[in-house]
Amino acid sequence: MEAAPLEFLKRLLDIPSPSGYEKPAQDVVRQYVSDFADKVTTDLHGNVIAAKNPGAKLRVMFAGHCDQIGMVVTHINDNGFLHAQTIGGWDAQQLIGQRMVIWTSGGPIPAVISRKPIHLLTDEERKQVVKLEDLWLDIGAKTKAEAAEAVRVGDPVTLKLGFQEMRNGLANAPQMDNKTGLWVCIEALRRAAKQPLKCSVFAVSTVAEEIGLRGAQTAAFGIDPQVGIAVDVTHATDCPSIDKKQQGDIALGSGPVVFRGPNMNPVVTERLIQLAKEHCLSYQLAASGKAVPNDANALQINRAGVATGLVSIPNRYMHSAVEMVSLDDIDRAADLLAAFVTSLDGSEDFTP
């Protein structure tokens, strides 16, 4: 992977973007794509749309969501402790004992989230699964007034951010879901922009995926693509306790995952598979028998329908502080999407 794209990924992973609070990350996206996109716009929802060759008749949309799961402050108690709701799908067990950051108008405020120590739990409490309402955020304030000077109700909260490289080309960070998918869409546009294009390509950094696929829905309506490819993470199953019979045999480092199933257009899917073979790009297959819970869902049913594909990045430990991916997988995914759009001559028929 080239140095500049890798630094772009690291920058994205250092910036908070829980649903509803994506603007700082979107500013970085806008700045980065301005070097190679023909047109960069931001719609009223906050989606950043980078276009190459926007006047062509055939329009292809790449969708990678910018937002991460997080929390939002809802209450400050009399002793200066904070309570919060989740943004997106959290396992409360993942939050116990984590270092957190509250993103305020005055700057980031460090916090921790926990519950009473195991020594003080009753036998019955030790048997129970922790509930969100049993947890609190501690910023070290002594009083409600002191805490309220630094934090307001409505401020977003994330896990402490950061990128950590590991053995065998792997890396972990709290928001690999879905900064890696966003990176693939942007990097695919950059690579495709180096070659003549006979279609329009719109790489979209979508918002609010974690709370209902909302950004992809509004962006697709505005772009009105005939073809759309969503890029998100999927569950890697190369670790203990996951049922491969239902989730598939998906391994880190074995390439991006091309999904098949009723949410995906078979012409788009087969073209992705064939291009992976032609360009000697490793890939993996997975299947879903229902509407997938990511931007591919919203893309498929936009307006009169979009020929939709789904390319996913294997991710261990999704929705945790240590989401783990292979850097080789995202690199190959960007190559695959770039190959897809550069292979089009504008006359293709994607009718199933």
C-alpha cells in the first residue's frame, strides 16, 4: 500500500464520527478527494460525494459509510458522573472498563466507563449480564457544576481512538467498521481516475448507516445511479466460537468478500467475481438470504431500483475497541472496484 493512502486511513481512524456527528471526518474526506475528483459536493444530510467523469450516461455509485457506533451524553448527576445512550448497536459488555473520549465544543475530554468493582458485586449481580443503565462515565469531576462546565447533554462519546499495526499485515482500531469500507471507495476512485472512464463514478462517504442506512438512501436518491456497490465490513470467522456453517468461512488476509443473495444483482456480482479472477485478486464468497443490514439494502431499492453489489472487508471482533482487519484485504478491494468501473464501456445491461 502506498504511503499517502495509508496515512489517509490512519487519519480517518483518529477522527470521531458517531452517527449524527460525522462532520470532522467528512472534512478530511473532502480535503483528500479534492486532488483527484472532478467534483466534490456535500448534501444537506452530510454525505460527501466525490465524482469522476460526472457527465457520463452510466452512473456507478460506491457507498462506504463514515459513521461509527458511539454514545451520546443524556444526564449529568449531582456528583458529576455522566450517563449516556448508545448510538448504534452496542454489546454493553464491550464497554466495561474502557477508556472513552467525550467530544465537546471545547475539545476532547478523557473519560472512563465502568461499574462497581467485582469485590462489591453480590453473588446475584455477578451472574447477571450488565445493562447499559448500570454503567457511567467518569471524567474526574467532583460536582455536577464542574462536569457541566466541560460537558453538555448531547455531546458525542466514542471509545479512545487509535490505529495499531500487528503481525502479518493486520491492524486493529475501534472504527474499522466502517472507515475501511469508506477508504476502499475513495481509494478505488483515486485508482480509477488514473485511467479513461466511460462511466460516471460517484464515491460517497455516507452518513448515519449505523442508525438505519439513512445517508445511503438520500445520497442514492440524489445521484440516481444505475449501478451501486456498497463496501462494508463483514464477520471474519477465523477465530474461536463462530459458526462457519451459517456465517461462512471468512478469513483475514484471504481477500475481500463478494456477497451473493437476493439483495445483490447477479450481473454485478458475477462481473466482480470474473474481474477478480482476471486481475489475479484473491477474493472470498459469502451469502445472505435476506436484505443485508448495510448500505447495499438502501441502494437496491432506491427509486426504480439499482443493480447492487456488496463487497465486504473481513473484520474480527466487530463493534468493539479492537476491530481487526487485514490491510491487504482493503488494498485488493480497492483494486477490484477500480477494475469494475474501468471495465465498463457504458453499454452494459445489468437487468437480471
